[in-house]
Amino acid sequence: MMHIAIVALVASTLTQVKDGPSAVCEDKASCGGFLGTPCKSRSDVCIDDPSDDCNPLKGGADCMGCCVFDQCMVTKCSAGFTCQLNTLGQAECVKDEKEASADVAAVDVCEDKASCGGFLGTPCKSRSDVCIDDPSDDCNPLKGGADCMGCCVFNQCLAAKCSAGFTCQLNTLGQAECVKDEKEASADVAAVDVCEDKASCGGFLGTPCKSRSDVCIDDPSDDCNPLKGGADCMGCCVFDQCMVTKCSAGFTCQLNTLGQAECVKDEKESSADVAAVDVCEDKASCGGFLGTPCKSRSDVCIDDPSDDCNPLKGGADCMGCCVFDQCMVTKCSAGFTCQLNTLGQAECVKDEKESSADVAAVDVCEDKASCGGFLGTPCKSRSDVCIDDPSDDCNPLEGGADCMGCCVFNQCLAAKCSAGFTCQLNTLGQAECVKDEREEKQASALAVVDVCEDKASCGGFLGTPCKSRSDVCIDDPSDDCNPLKGGADCMGCCVFDQCMVTKCSAGFTCQLNTLGQAECVKDEKEASADVAAVDVCEDKASCGGFLGTPCKSRSDVCIDDPSDDCNPLKGGADCMGCCVFDQCMVTKCSAGFTCQLNTLGQAECVKDEKESSADVAAVDVCEDKASCGGFLGTPCKSRSDVCIDDPSDDCNPLEGGADCMGCCVFNQCLAAKCSAGFKCQLNTLGQAECVKDEREEKQASALAVVDVCEDKASCGGFLGTPCKSRSDVCIDDPSDDCNPLKGGADCMGCCVFDQCMVTKCSAGFTCQLNTLGQAECVKDEKESSADVAAVDVCKDKASCGGFLGTPCKSRSDVCIDDPSDDCNPLKGGADCMGCCVFDQCMVTKCSAGFTCQLNTLGQAECVKDEKEASADVEALEVCKGKASCGGILGEFCESKSDVCIDNPSDDCNPLKGGADCMGCCVFNQCMVTKCSAGFKCVLSTMGQAECVKDRPECCLAVPSCPRGFSQTKACNEKELIAGDCVEVSLCCSTILCRSNVQ
């Protein structure tokens, strides 16, 4: 058998050698590249594709590779060697460099450290230390050494974090290393069999498990992983081992990927230890030796978690504190019940009765007579009752017809229930006392009479409103006028809107019943939204996901795809979404509301939580405080108090209310400190707030105006004087009375540095100077209107570009991208289609320092020449520290390898008529620069060598004839036309002058 394996291995090797690198990645999944695509299987590894020209070992970036089986998983190397894959993905055992250097380091590991182990098994004194074998002696416990001495080193694994699939262990030198988790490796093998012969669940339809004792886990043998962004993954039903698993304190049970129960550290409990200190602070005491109760019926007594007395561990007469019973307002889903944790917080925990009921359900009908079914078989005994068999899949409460049942003794015959409760049998045939709905209806009928007693009237023919903003008008249920049954102008009464302080769970909304009590009812909009969710992302571009793909259009926003099972609001990671138009861009909400998109991408105006909480707080602002203001203008008695408007009434001085009553509150601004440029003022609740000081800002800007043009060169005016420096711009002098924005003509200005040259604005904004010459990024109006215009740019125009790179037929046309589609070459779009438009830059002249380019609409624009702009900055440094030359004396450079260039940082330019300009000596780079054929070397204004097209000398400036003479035509002159020299019938080298005197 070994001979066959060796022959097969040799044959495989010979095949790969024969085929060469080209066969390594053939028929294998791609990986790596620009996106860093991972391999789908955990047993595969990504290797570089040796058949292409991209080699990461030679500087290749973003090389594509392929997924091959990691042979090192099944390869064992001898001591001193480690396994690594070669370029063909084959496992090789190579010398372990770490182990070689480790032999040298082993001598010093235990030096100056406490001894441990040995014959006596001496432990380490510190709990953060661990005992490792001394690698410098000859006693090795891994090779049979007994009672070897060791030394105590810090356990580095306490502070080490290992990635998934790896676990931390100390090497022989006591250093932490992340090694492959053998349990997980064996789990990869076991994963193949987890879902074999088990019922399927999950997937696109969200198929549930039939048995209540089962739970749906992901199928670990496929390539769909919900933890890595996989959506609608299929799973299988396994028994929920956590139902029968007990974990020690501080740990909680959860199923691993193989459906096995594991006890893991309870993160909530760790954070709870910190929070426990403050639970009972400033709360009333209860319990203890006297069993002191809580005064409020809505409070419950919990143990004080910050002391050492724990009733769960035998502590007697422990003191506690009174907290609000959150379970009174908490709704738990089926199979769960509400209980308070040690911090007094409401938690929905699995109902142990129901869990044990699932187990008990199997035995309910065992050895009992059958009943019901298609024939409706009755029970023989009159004291028996027929209940549904809970162990089968037929449930009459869920639409099951003709379900078989069994006969059990009717325990309600012997059960006594207290007043207001009635007896009924549960699914296991056990008697339970439940609330008597009939008696509750009678009680609610009596309550109807008292709802509006002693309350202010509202509604009616006049539509009288409630005076308080925290009240709402409900119909008076004690009269015969019912607006739900056609009653018109019914009188009502004002009650506190309990929905202001009521929180409903997801899928429910708060509404008041006929008694003015808050109830959480199913949100009909959400129910219909479930149906609509299927179509939200249909035919729309995808976004989000593992790669965080953005939307291509700036007017779109990425919303979660509501039709899949991945929900980011419920812990879903890397969920895929789709791009929809951001309706909030065109939606206006009324005061107190803000716009947000719902799960279907529709704009909704929702109550502003900040404003809502302010409405609640407004009720108590003036309670128990002295009145002030009003018709008499009553002042506050204390000098430290200030009179504010009472926010709980309907009189608002900001909305025209006259003689409004207020109350006296402490002036918090007396003790508040605001930073420079801000001042303190009280809000409507009498709280101190620091707001921008408009007066100080105006004063600062007024002072700044005076100094803007001080000591700066003048420009503009009647003569239109320009600025001398190309990096300066002329702005109006804000300190005089001449304003060009208000019709002022020929206003004088001053030259300031153009800050927009060094200011970058975000997309959709452009830079402009304010009246003080400061750069500001303002909304680009052109871009806003361009979005609308983009639709018509390519209409009725010839197509170009695309996958085939179709050119434009006319030489005067240029191909621009079609701005109306979703393919943008500036954002990575490849092979985008475009259209042919006339190249307006052919007939557009731009001023110095600007260059012409077409915008996305194909329109010519003169934009700042970045090269020239950066050259202006560099020009300041060209002649710095260099010898001067030129000037009125015509000074030469001392070195023969230097050349004299004009100083580009001054205002004297020989190309613009400047005479005797000073320059500086720079090395003549053209001495060491080689230009290709047809090009010659010239120095730029910065003294840098440039290769330019070598054109024949042209007649750029013809010498003039003396006075009284005029030029005559000759032949064969070379004249500059469109950048090239062409022959014309005028000789440049010979100027013939003739007398004008006849």
C-alpha cells in the first residue's frame, strides 16, 4: 500500500513538472487580488498563480492567486523543521529558523527567575506566572524526564489575542505563540457529518424546526457562512443541548458551529460587576432583619449587589433597595418570561416550565386512551377530558385538522381558583388558574364611568383643545356619543398622554385605549411592510456587504435589504443592501420632527426625541416655584433668580403671547463659564446654555475689516491695476465706502494671497474668498444644476468608448463619459460608454496660469494650472542661497557649468519686457540631459532641464525698417502657425526696405 502511495505521489509530481506552473491554478477558485478575495473552504490556502507575470516576491502588488488544499495540515515534519508550501502549493519541510535561534536563547530563559517544579512540585508564588521547564538543562519532560526543575515566567497568554481557529500556548522559551487549534481542525472534519440525515431549516424561506426542543444551526459543511455575510444560508435541526446543560456562575451556555453545548464567559456578568456598585445608590432600603417593604406598589425589593450578603448563597436577612419593577412594562416573546437580574434590569429568559414541558410533552399521552381525530372519538369516562397529543406535529391551535388526542383526568374538577380567575387545562392536561376575561370585562365597564370624572372637558362642537401640551383629548366613554360609530362633535376629557413615557417593542406601536391607558398594539404599517419588503431591492444596485460597496450616485443612500435574513439592527454583520434615492433630500418635516428613512427606504417624519423629552420636562419646570411676570409684571424676590416663561401653559411670549405668567428659577448663568466668542443664556427650561455671541462676532469682524488691506499693495480702481504676483488676487477694500456688490464702480482694492490655491474643498463644494480675503468652501451651484443637466448631455449624440473603445468620427469631437448612467471611470468604472461632443477647448482661450479642460457635461472650463500653481510656490526657493548674476552690470556666473536664469520670485520678467533683471546661477542640467531624436534640451523658468520638440527657427519678430522705409515681400519665410513652422512666400532672413518717397 505504501508503494502505491509513493508511486502516486511521484506520478503527481512528474505531472506537475511536465505541465509546469500553468497547471497549478487550472480549474481552481481565484483568490487574493485587489479585493483580497478569501478562499471559501477553511482547509484551503491562497497561493500566488505561478503562470502569470505578477510575482509578490518581486514587488508585484494585488496579484491574483488560486485556492489549493493546505497540504501542511496533513504533513508532519521532523524536529527542527517546519512545513511550508512552495510556489506550486506543495508541502515542503524546511529548517525552522526560529528553533535554531531558540537554542541560543534557551541558555538565558531561567536566569534570575524563581525555581519551581522538581521533586517537590514547587508552585509559582504569583498567580500571573506559570512554571515552564528549564530549557538549558538536560532534563526534558517531553522526552521522559521526571521531576525536572523549571522556572516561573509571566504567562504571556493572559495578554495575547489569537485569531479564529488558533489558540495560545507557551513555547519552550515561555513565549506566547498562536498555534492551530486541534479541536477546530478536527471540527472541520466533523463538520461534514453534522447535518447528515437531519431536517433542513433556515434558508430564503426561513423554514423553522418542527420540534420545540430543536434549534436551527448553520450547516458547517457548505460555503455559506452567516458570520461572514452569507445571507439565507441553509441549516439543519439539532437538539438544543443548552436545555439540559448547566453552566457555573459567570458562564452561559451557547451552541458551537457543530451544535454542541459550550459554557462561555458571560460578558454581561463581567460588565455587571462594575455596574453593581451604583445600583442601590440613592435608593430606599428594604428587606433585612425587619423585612422592610417598598412604599410604592410599582417598586420591587432587590438584593444590594455591592455588599457581601448574597441570599442565593445562603445569606440571611440581606439588606436590599427598592427599584422600579421593569417587568411591569416589559413584554417577552412566547416561551420566555420576564425576571429582574441582580442589577434590577428586566430580562426575558427561557421559561423553565415551558422547557420542561417540551420534555414532559413526550410522555403526556403515553399509555392513555386515544380520542378526537377524524371520527371525533370521545373519552369513555365522564371525569376525563380529551386534550391534543403535544408530542405529534398536528396542532389544532395552528390550523391542524382532525388531530388525534388522548384522555386525561379533568383536574379542573378538583381545582379551586381565587376571585377573578378561572380554571383551564394547559397543553399537558394540567389545571391552571388564569384571569377570568368575563370578570375583567365587568370591571372595565365600571371603570368607564370614572375615566372623565374631575377632568377638564375638550372636543365637542367647538373643538376645545387641552391646555397642557402633555395631555391628549379622549372621548368620554360614559356617554352615548361614540365617534367610532358615527358620533359627531362628541365631548371628551383631557388625560395625560401615557404614550409619551411608554416604550413598545419592535413591530408594535403605542396607542391609548378608550380608558386613556397606553397599550402596545401591532403596527399595521410594519405588517404591510413585510409584504412590500420583498420588492424593495428588486432591480436596484447592490451596496454594503463584506466589502462596504458604496452607491455610485451621490443622491442615493444604501439601505439594508429587508427581504433577507441579515439585519444589522439585530447584530447582522456585513449585510448586503441596495441603493435607493434619498427621499429625505426632498422631504420637509414640520417643527419638532426630523426626517429618516424606514426599512423600505421611504422618507418618514418622526418625532425628534430631544424635543419630546423637553415636552415631558416642561411639565415640572415651574412646579413649586414662585410666580412672576403676568399682567402686573411681578418680579422675583431673590436677586439670584430670574423670571422665565412657564413652558407648561399655552401662553408663549415668543409666539405673540402677552402678559404670560412665569416662575422664578435660579439664574444658572451666574455660575456658568462660556468659552471666548460664546455667551450664556437660559433655555425654555431655565437651564444655562452657551451660545454664539453675535455681538462679539460682529465686533471682531468689524475690527478685522479695518486691517484687511493695511500694508498691502493697491489694485483695481479706475485704471484696473493688476496684482504683481501671480499667487495674489485683488479683493475689494472692505474698510472704504465703495462696494462693487452695491453698485460701486472703479472701487480700489488690495492684493492678498489667493488662499484658494492651497485649499481643498469636498465634492459638491467650491472655494471662494470672502470679503476679508479668507478661503471658504461653499456649495457649488453649478454642480447642483449639473445633476439635472446631466440627463440630456448625451441625448441624440453618437456613442463612443465602451468595451470596444469606439472612437469619434470627427476630429473636432472628443469622447466624454455619459453622466446619466451609473458607470463612472473616476470611481473605478471600466469600459464605460460615452458620447461624442464638440471639443470646445479648441476655440477657448484661457488666461495665463489657467488651462482648458472639459467638465462632465462636455463644457469648456478654464481651471487653474496645477503645474503652474505649484511652480509659483516653488519659485520662491529657486534662487535662495545661490549666486546673483545678470542685472544692469550683466554679471556672469563664475562656474562654467552654471547658467544664469531669471529669478522667478521677483516682479522683473525679461519675457514681458523687463530690462536688466537680476538672476541667479544654477547648474546647467542640459549638460547631462540626453533628449531623443527630434527634441532638444531647454531650461524651464525654474532652471530644470526639459526636452521640447526641436522646431526650425521661426519668424516670430521681423526687424522693422527705418522711418521713411517700408518692407517689401520676399520668399520662403518660416512663420509660426498653430505651434509648427510652415513655409510661406515671405523671406524671413532677408528684409528688403524701400523708400516711401516716389
